[in-house]
Amino acid sequence: MLDIQTLRDNPDGVRRAMRNRGTPNLEAIDKALALDGVRREMLTALHEAQAHSNTVSKAIGELMKAGKKDEAQERIAETARVKEQIKDLEEKARAAEADLGRLMLEIPNVPHESVPVGRSEEDNQVVHEEGAKPSFDFEPLPHWELAARHDLIDFERGAKVTGAGFPFYLGQGARLQRALINFFLDLATGEGGYREMQTPLFVNEDSARGTGQLPDKEGQMYFVSLDGFYPVPTAEVPLTNFYRGEILDEAALPITLCGYTPCWRREAGSYGKHVRGLNRVHQFDKVELVHIVHPEKSYEALEVLREDAERAVRRLGLPYRRLLMCTGDMGFNQSKQYDLEVWSGGQERWLEVSSISNFTSYQARRMQIRYRPEGGGKPCIVHTLNGSGLALPRIVGSLLENNQQADGSIVIPEALRPYTGFERIG
């Protein structure tokens, strides 16, 4: 969430940021400022009452020593009244604090000045494109037909066992999945220097709220009501919440973490030809990259994180492009976001495989992840970033489509062959 001081100092700037995002709930700012005023009034009155109580208590002791018992009794009665007043003010301050906290969750992050203003994906900017799109002297097939031909993925039996969007991977298809996971992890931990973590696959409500899945994306998550757990929609949630409520040493920054998890997303409302096959599934595998950094370093870290994700795409030989997301198509929590898209030769379209985001202090303030300055002083909020490094489904789809041959076989990229143990499918 935003710092309340940001609202106090620059409410018009936050309103402008919300309008640029297309966020309709502008009245949340006025309500938050009003509640902040009530909370501060309650706290001021509370501190005054507590100070008065201390003064009266001290006076009681002095009166008793002086033998002025009647006056002391009057002060004792006054103390009882003040304690009731303190209790009432504490309850009102807590209520105002809780209401303010809920309202602050409805106000999105402020976009960085370099983010283009726009309303939809049409306003995103292509800032980089790399690699040659494949050309075929035959009619290329989409990956779902290639997967069926080579018995790599079974969508129908997955739908039978669970539901649509929960595929089985078979034989070389399963081996390709495992190869990609290990390849991405080795790349992150080796050249990237990330610390690998194996995380829980379920998180509680506090964790989902900490990284911003709640209250913004509850409709996209599955929920285990009996236990109050959410299956992870991304490893970002457990990885970043690892440090929730902690104060880190400044010397420990930056912290870079990576982890592989299966991910579950409801993807409510997704339909049509563009979600066929692996383009949109409910369970998928992904390697996630997370940075926890000094506030002055987060935009520099964003470019490092972006390069780490692009390195993985590049090593697979996939043509890709980088989008700078506009204000209206950027996530609720992000201050700046890049998307990476790979070219799908069989479908002849771009497919998103990674989002790389700087959240500045927005997530960390919710989670209360702070660092203690080396020179001493009050703990400060860190900045957090994350990106997919990478998500597997559309990578698999593009690998199959872009590397298909005239004889129907599929060539495995050279970087993956030590992991698959085979050079060709079919």
C-alpha cells in the first residue's frame, strides 16, 4: 500500500495517477484523508489523556504522603474517569486505524514517470524486439496439434480427471517440462546468482494480502475453505512473504531469490481461440525471480531482473519482444512493468511468458519488511520486485511450434539437450 504521508503531501498527484490508470475509486483518497484526520485526532486526545492520567497518579502519591486523604480520594475518582476515557479513545483509534488500512488497500501504486499513459494493451510500447521469426516451406501446426501427433500432452484426459485447463504431460512432453524447470533454475542460480528456495505450495490470507493478491485478485485464486489456504498463483507470494514482519540488516541487501512451483489460477472469464492448448491453463509450472532491495536501487534492479528473464528466452533461441506496459494495462501493485512475449510460429502471434515488475514499497509496506540503516536510525521500508524466469506453458508451445520440421519432427534447442537427453521429438 501507499504511505499515508504520500496522500497527505500530494493527494492531487495520487488522484492523477489513479485517473491515468483508469481506476474509478477516486473517492477512496478523500475518505482515507478524512479517516487519517480522525485517527490523528483520536491519537492526540489519547496521548493527552494518558499524560493527564500520569500527572494525576503522581499527584495521588504526593497527597497521600502529605496526609491529604480526602483530596487523594478525589484524584483517585478522577483517575477512574480518565481510564474510561483512555479506553474509549483507544477503541476509536483502533477502529479508525482498521478502516484506514482497508481503504488504503483500494488505492493502487503510483506509476513511475517513465510509464506511458494509456487505457489498454493497445497503448503498451514495444521497446525491444530480438530474434528472427521462423519461416516455413510447409504449413506449420499449432502446438496442440503437434502435442497430439507426438503424444506429448493430453488435454482431454486432464479435463476428465480434473477439468479443462489441467493437462497431462506425457513421455517426452513430461521430460521437456522437467528439463525447462531445471534449466531455468540453473540459469538463475548460476549466472544470475539467485538463492534457490523450495516453498510451501499453499499460503494463508495474510501472505496473499501482503503481495497484493488480496483484495485485488481474489477471483483469480483457488481457495481451500476448510483450512483458509490459497494454492499459490505464483511463487512470488511465498518467496516475498518469507521476510514478512522482519527487519533486515542494510548490509544484507540486495536479496535475490528464485523458486520453482506449480501455480494455480482460475483465469475466470477466459475463452476463445486465443486460449486453446497451453495458451491459458489453470495449473502450470513457473520459475519465479524475486528481488528485495534498498529503495534507491529498485529501478536499477528492475533492469537487472529484466535482463535475467530475457537471458532465459535468448538461450532458448526464441524470438521475443519487450513491452513497456502503460498505466491502464499495468498491475494494481506495480509502479513499472515490462512484459516479455515470444513469437508463436504455428499460431503466428505473440505470447506473454514473463512479467517483470517493480512494486517499490507497495508490497513491503503491507508486509512490513524493513531494513535497519548501517549508520543507525529508524528502520526503513525495502522495495520489492519480481519477474517470471520463466512461465512454462507458452514457452513449451512456442518451442514446439517454432522448431517443427517438414518431416513432422521437432528439434530441441541446443541449450536444453543436456537436460532432455534427446535432440529431437519424433
